Amino acid sequence: MKLITPYCADFGKPNIIIKHFPDNESYVLIPEIEKLKGEPVRIYHRLYPEQDKRIFELMLILSRLQKETKDIELFAPYLPYARQDKEKKAGEAVSADLLCGLLKSFGVKKLITYDCHFLSKPGDFEREGLAIENRSAGPELYAYAKKWFGKKNDEFVVVSPDEGSSYFTENAKGQLSHSLKKVRGDSKENGTDTGIHAEIATMEGEIDVEGKNVCILDDIISTGGTIVRAIDHLKARGAKKIIVGATHGVFAGHRIADKILNNSCNKLFITNAILIKDASFDTQVEVLEIPNN
Ligand code: R5P
């Protein structure tokens, strides 16, 4: 049975009720709980934006559901907390491990997600005992790019801005494709090294884009820093039209889409893995639908 939270109302009629008390604590009700004894269920739930709250609401759902069935899958198209996937500095908490372990211990047998950051390719995986089916929106993004350039009867080069997303270029078989190399430096705030989401120090990769159209594909756009840097790199090498596609429009900040579109980007497209409202979002950014079956 499909169990749909209000955050996935675009996938079907929600049958899990989530409300908030006056102090904003969450309340969860599964009205059809009596039908679920021993039944296989798949929960449809978005974990972003407001990831901490969405995760806690999921824990509430699972805490009740586990009393009825042990056969629980979770469809969460974007997995937050996936970028801190190792202890780079001694003492750092590895959020990717924590979240996967938490889902496993709350009875999730399998997580189905899209372009999970720490996996860097589609397929079946396991982390902290949690089975993960990682799908990729790469083919959908590439098909969109082909259509967009096709309209103008142009060929294009597919570029990923870093090695982690280089698998996105694989859809472009028979077409020119290339991965750039991004290196982040140390982030400094008021002279203090924060060490998280540091500025990009260098973007490397010689690629012949002189007079050619380019499509940049990445898994995530967060602050937009990576994409802006990649566009600058390609423009400096003579790229003609540049379009940008990403699976997850995290858009962490104000008018991130504008920042990219105003920086020589001819088209920006993302997927509905994340539904987010940004003042710059509605008209200019194309949102592609990913399969949720
Ligand atoms: C990082 O390795 C990811 O693939 C993205 O490139 C990154 O998360 C984007 O972050 P931002 O938009 O803040 O540069």
C-alpha cells in the first residue's frame, strides 16, 4: 500500500495526516492503520526543505507503522545530510551514517532515492545496514537538454563540474562529454576557519568548448557557487550557449536561480525531487518530473 505524506501530494492523495501544534511540534495520524497489519507499505515523503523537521516526522510515522508491519520501504527523492559522508576532521559527526542507521533502526527495509550524493552513481547499495536503491535523473536531464538544443538544431558538450557528478556525462554516449575538477579551499568567516562548505579554490580541466554549446549537469545546486564557477570556466574557454541541469534544486539562499541565470546561463532546469519556492523560481526554472513508481 502507498502511504503518502502531505509533502508528496503531487504523487497522490495524502493518506498520512501531519499537523502542527501551536508550538510547532509535529502530530502524525495514519487513519488507515488497521488495514496495514503485516502488509507491505511504501511511504512517500520529502525530506527537504526543513530537513530536521521532516526527518522527525518520518520517525513519528515509522514508530507507529512498525507496530503493524515489518515490510516498509521509503521513497524520499532527495536524501539530506548526505554530503557529510566522512570524518574529514577528527571529531566530525558523519551525518550520512547517522541518517541511514536511523532509518534502518526505525524499520525501513529499503530507501529509494535519486542521485544520492555519497553514492555518485545509480544502483543498489547499502550503508549502515540500510538497503538503498539509488536512481538517477541523469537520463531525464540529458533528454531535456537534447530537446532544448535540438530545437535549435545544435550539438552540445556535456560537462559535469566535479568528479562526484562525472557519472552524469555517461548518458551522453557518442557525444562530447567532460568532467571538470573542483577543489574547495578552507572557508573563513571573520577570520575563523569554519571548514564547512568552503569556497571553491580551483576549477580545473582543459576542454575544447570554443564556439560550442554546453550543458552542465550536477546532482545538487545549493549556493550555486559550483555552477557559477563552472560557467565562468567554460565561458573563458569560448563556450557559446550554456544550459544547466541538476537533480536537486536545494537553492540554499536568496534568489540562487537568478544568480545562475544572470551569469550567462541560457536555461536552468531541475527536477521535482525537491519542491521549493524561491522568489526567482516560478517562471524561469523548468521543473522536470521524475518517475515515482
Ligand atoms: C558537490 O560535490 C555537489 O555535486 C554539488 O556540486 C554541490 O553540492 C553544489 O553546491 P553549491 O551549489 O553550494 O556549490
